[in-house]
Amino acid sequence: MINVEHLVKAFGPKLAVNDVSFSVERGEVLGFLGPNGAGKSTTMRMVTGYYPPTSGRITIGGHDMVEDPIAAKRLIGYLPENAPGYADMTVNGFLNFCAELRGLQGDARKRAVHRAVELCFLENVLYQSIDTLSKGYKHRTCLAQSLIHDPEVLILDEPTDGLDPNQKHEVRGLIKRLGESKVVIFSTHILEEVEAACSRVIIIDRGRIVASGTPAELKARSPEGKLDEVFRAITLPDTVKHEPNHEVHA
Amino acid sequence: MNAWANIRTIMKRELAGYFTSPIAYVFLVIFLLLTGFFTFTIGNFFERGEASLVSFFTWHPWLYLFLVPAAGMRLWSEERRLGTMELLLTMPVTTWQAIVGKFLASWLFLALALLLTFPVAITVNYFGDPDNGVIFAGYVGSLMLAGSYLAVSCMTSALTRNQVISFILSVMICLFLILAGYSPVTDLLTRYASPVVVEVIAAFSVMTHFEGFQRGVLDTRDVVFFGSVIGFMLFVTGVIIRNQRAG
């Protein structure tokens, strides 16, 4: 479903993403793990067609993201980092706007908005403007937007960021449920989340894939069977001075 | 037809954005107060004793110089500041659909502001017998002028997430478009550049093209000029937005 080959993104002389390749099929939930500034968001922005890659190839359901972006973008639902939304719009207005851009009209649009509102528990704030929402509601509004057209591919950049423990639990459950019939890629730096929701994990550090496998496989790499030990062993904290050729855009 | 549906959706949202915030009301009130003040007090509308709207339209290039960038400065900078640009451009819409939709929304808003000056046209018809063809041409010219300034603001707002910078840059470029054909400026330029270059720059001035409309002449060349300014500025907007993402 998603095929990424030798993806590179350079910002000036800095390589934010350096030769990343992976593929994800339907029914898989792929977790992107890595320290801050490792290139997770940049990779997702390329996969969703926001950043054009410096080199490499991305296909979504057979559509090349660079050559046929509209067809590829149609298949994707995307939650960007920090869950942006138009401050002056109401939740209802915003979701209707997104549904319309997804080509949903009339009754189909009403049903889609209703479904997304139910999935993300937004009934209470439906007619509130987005800038008055708490962080959790704002996040769920943007998540609802990504689900509105019932996409085949879901790409979620830190979907549980800023949520309280109950909401985190809900969202993880949602990701797991959606992952049964769709392709889900999500990024996080919370290790327990990976174990709770992912069928496969890719660990990125300084723009490169440094490990990949099922959560169980990765855990097996450490003598105590703990994921955070594996994580610490293969990624470098950002306080470490890096060599010039490992320079990474934060 | 899909393209038009996308443009319309983006346009509707942007236009509604003006009215859900105080921007629209502040803008409309100030625009109408200032046009009234310039037309009747400074322009001596009544003392002129002629049935025309010359004293109304003469001020538009200067009035728009500040008001149009104020209406257009948020178009893309706000989108960048909120991060919604990432949302918008990962939707199945093309960059130019988004640019055109946003531009049309603001232009429509400016057209509404201009339309609300209709009492001036009624007044002049009540007191005298003006050539309404000339007045119509004046309105068309004014709308084209507003569109050109707006396209400039659209471009500068794509450059930065800071609305103040976007506003100042836009005012500067619009001022250039006014002054490019202004003799003190062209004299200064001849000292540094060849006459051909100066002539080319002078041809970019909006003033000469705007004056044609005021005389009641709907010249294709003037329409093409304003159309080209709009087209070019929106094209540059597209290039800027693409380059920002290319890194």
C-alpha cells in the first residue's frame, strides 16, 4: 500500500532524512520511533506530499506522490504535528470544510462529519470556535479531520501528544481498531505506546533507520527484554556532539 | 469541474473568515469613512460644480495603498503561523487552487467594500447628470487596481509568517507600482540604469493605466496590464510556496 524507497530530504547542507526505505501493507500499524529531531516528521511530511523529497520515491496505493499527488493524497488522512486548525472556525465548520475538500457533498458530507464527531467524542464542542478549545479537544478535532473521508491510509504525527491518560488510551484503542482494516503510520516518542498499538516498529535516528521489526523482536535485543533499553542503546541523545556527516536538521 | 469546486470551497472559508473576526467590520467602516472624507472634504466634491466622480476615484490608489495590504496580509502568513498550510496542502487540492481561492475571496471582499460606496454614485446622480458610463469604467478600474495590490499582498504574505512584515513589504511594492511612472523617481533611476530599463520600469506604474479608466475608457491594454500584474504576482506566490517546501 505504501512504498517508500531511498527517501532523502536535504535542507541546505543538512540531511534531515537520509536514505529511508520501508513499505507498509493493509492491516499493519507501523510505529515511527525516535528522539526529537530524528526526522520522523520530515519523513511523514514527504509521505503525505507536503515536502517534495530531495530524492527517492513514494507510492501510495500505486500512485506516485510526485507524479500524481492528487490521486495519492486522496487515499491519505493526515494529522500533522501540533494538530493545526483554523482558529476562527467552529469545530463543525472546520470538519465540513475538510469534508468538502475531500469531495464529500450533501448527505454524504453530513454523515461523514457525524461519524468523525462520534469517533473522536466532539459532540460537546461542535459549535465552539477552535481557538477556545483545550489542547485535547483541539487535537481530537484535527484527528477527526484526518478520519473524515474514511481513508485507506492514516498518517498520524504524534497522535497522543497533549492528551490526558484517558484520552491517550482511547486514541491508542482507535489506532489499533483502525489498523485492522487500514494502513496506519504513527510517530511517537512514548515507548509504551509502541507496545500497545504497533504491529511493526521503525526506529529513526539522525535521519536514518537504525532498527526495525515487531515490538517483540526489538525487545529481544536487550537482555532484560525492555524496549527503552534497546532505544537508548541504538539512538544517541541530542546532547552528544555529532560528527559533521551526521548533521541533522532539528 | 473538480478544480472549481475546490477553489469555491477554499474561497467560501476565507470569505467567512473575514466576517467571523472583526476585520471585515473595521475594514468596511474605515474604508467608507475615508472615501467619504477624501471625496467630500479634501476632494471638494461640491465646490467643483461638476457631475463626475473624479474627486472620488483620484484617491483610490493612495487609499488602497494601506487598506488593501491590510486586508491581504493574513492570507498566507496566518496559514503558516497556525500550521494549517500543512493541512491545506496535503488535501487533494493543488497549490494554485488554494492560491486562486484565497485571492478570489479577498477580492470579492474588496469588491463588496467598493460596492458599499454606491451612495456616492447616487448623490452625483441626484445633483447632476453625470455620464454613468464613465462612473462604471471608474469602478471597474478601481476594482482592477485593488486586485493588483491584493495580488502583491498575497505574494508578500506567502514570504513570511509575520503579518507586520507582510504588510510593510506589500505597501512598499505597491508604492513602487504607483511611483514607478512618477517623474522624480524616473529621473533618479536614469542616473543608474539605461533609458530602456527606466522605460520598462515606468511602464509598470499603475497610475497611467488607472487614469484611462477614470476618463471612461475601457482600454484592453489597461485591463491586460492589471490582469498581468495579478497573474504574475499569484504565479510568484506559487513559486514561493513551492520553494519553502522544497527546503
